Amino acid sequence: AQKVTQAQTEISVVEKEDVTLDCVYETRDTTYYLFWYKQPPSGELVFLIRRNSFDEQNEISGRYSWNFQKSTSSFNFTITASQVVDSAVYFCALSREGDFNKFYFGSGTKLNVKP
Amino acid sequence: GAVVSQHPSWVICKSGTSVKIECRSLDFQATTMFWYRQFPKQSLMLMATSNEGSKATYEQGVEKDKFLINHASLTLSTLTVTSAHPEDSSFYICSAPPDMDGNNQPQHFGDGTRLSIL
């Protein structure tokens, strides 16, 4: 069975602070895909990143960075120098090879960035 | 711009009403679409896989007679919540994978439909 756990329900930080959102996943598949999505209050899902299970390279995109560690089944997301506009709910998701577009979402982490 | 259009974005109706939600792929064909449901402050849960020209595949625990899915064309899937009750109030989101080279592009999500049953 596939499972994604985001233990942090809600995080509050002050603007310019760095913040890390945790994601731990469970799967027996050797090939799988991991995603992060942002959901602002308006509700739409904004794609942030996709990683396949064979690519453990960390990635940086502007203020965003991701740390994928298969050894701990984690795919954590760090926002550097957070901004108020980063306030949203962030979801980590998993999909399987052969069913790539069928997502298993974590419960989400609500990030509040205060000015 | 948006590549998956979902309509309506918000609907409020009385208990017992049936509500239809549309999910359209714009400028691409989608033989498969997915329907998710999100209760307030909770995660998105996959409800069903909509297959063009054939029956939808429902996830365990989802009542297929309650949530009717029709995927009659390559660009349109509809979800009908039949005889809706307050417990069906939720945020419904559809998604569609890109039609080509799908494994290198993320799937497209609609903007969601907020359904409130009074």
C-alpha cells in the first residue's frame, strides 16, 4: 500500500525565516514518483516539483529546495527566506509506475508566514 | 494558462438535489481523468478514475451510485453527485494527464469545485 505522511499539520514562521516541510512516504514499489504541490486559499493546486525514485539529487529552485533521501523514505521541502506569499497548504504526493497519474496525497501542511 | 477547466467553481444547493460538475481538458485530449475530494482542512482523496468510453473505476469506499461519472468524450468528464446531502459538501478537484510524453510532465489539475449542500 502507498502512504504519505506529513506530520506537521500547521507551521507558523515570521517572514524571512527558513522553514522545512517534512514528507515521509511508504511504498513497496522500486519505481515511484514524488511530488510537492502548493494549494493557496483559492484552492487550485500549483505544481512545484516531481522526482522519480532513481533520482536522489537534491534540487534547488530559487528559494525552494528539496531533499530526497531514499534511506529514510523522506522528501522534505525547504523554503528559504520565507515570504507572506508562501502562505498556503503544501501537499506531498506519491504515484506509482504504471499508474503514474494516480496520486496518493499526504494530509498537507499549512504554512503561515507572518510579516 | 489553465489547461483543465472545471465548472462550476462554486455551487450551493438544497439537500436532495443532484449536482453535476464538469471537467474539461483544453487543447489536449484526455482518455483518463481523475476525481478527488477534499474535506475542509483535510487531504485530497482519490475518488475514481474516469475512462473515456468505458466505466469509471472507483476507489474503495466510494459509492458509484452516489457519484456518477461519465466520460463521454476525449475532453470532458462529468461527476454527478446524486441526491446530495450535507455530508457530501466538499471540494472536488479533477485532473488529467498530458496527452503526450506524460511521464515527463505533471498532470493538470482543475481549479476545483466547492460544493455546499444546505
